[in-house]
Amino acid sequence: MAHTPVAHTPMVPMLAERLTAPRPAAVLVLVGAAATVGGALVFQHVFGYVPCKLCLTERQPYYLVLPLLAAALLLPRRLSGGLLALVALILLVGAGLGAYHAGAEWGFWPGPSDCGGGSGPAPAGVDDFLKSLQATHPVDCTAAAWRFLGISLAGYNALIALGLAALAGAGAWRALRRA
């Protein structure tokens, strides 16, 4: 009995091709961006990590791309491709902000001289406010509040933003190439 070879399509390239199509890429970047900024808000409001000035600045690209990604899901391919390209550029800026912040935390370069911090819980009254002033220490942009596997939140933000930018860029490339 003769053995007939069966053509196998490698699973990873096929999956990558499907995920980088414009609509799936927009959905994945939207979910990833929302989860990233949601995670930052959980660290702040649930776990009590007060964000520094750079932490708050690093969130802005995510806030900007969320509505752009929602629009990309509703628009025709060519327009969604243009929006995905814009999202990729914005997230590259976000990755740069995260890399700058992580580098300042590691002491590779100085952080901003005016780095204070976000607000903590609101005081209930004037007495509580005065007490909180005595106990409040500004959050330093050069001190990582949390690390996992040696990488700070700013470092993870840089990696996530870079990955999401690559995915958005791939979706934009495919949308604009076929349009």
C-alpha cells in the first residue's frame, strides 16, 4: 500500500496571518490596550500604588487609541488601515515613554526634575488633609514601585506598547496593501 503525503499547513503562520488581518488586529489591540490601562488603574485604585507623573503620561497614548480602534472596527478597510497605522505610531510613542521611564528607574539617565505624583485617596476633612500633608511623600519617577522578573511596570508598559504597535502596524499594512 502506497503512502500518500498529506500537505500540512504550518499552524503558526496561518494563525499569524489570521490575527494580523485588519479587523482581528484592531480587536486584539483594542483588548490589549484596554487591559493595559485597566491593569494600571487596578494597581492604582485596588492595590494603592500611587502613579508618578510619568506613569500618568504613559497612559495617555492608550486613552487616545481606544476610540481610534473602536472607529477602525466600524470603518471600511482603507480607512481602518489608516487608523491602525496612526494607532501603531501613537503606541510607538507610548513604548518610547515607557522605555524612557524604565531607563530613569534603572539610572541610565535622569528622570524629570518635576516628578511629583498622582493623587491618593481624598481626605475627608481639613484635619485629615493636614495630616495627609505631613505623611505624603511625592512619588519619585526614578524609583520603581513594583517589579516582576526584574522589570518594572514602566518596562512592561514599553514591551506591551511595542507589541501592540507591531500588531496594529501589521493590520495596517495588510489593510492598506489590499485596498
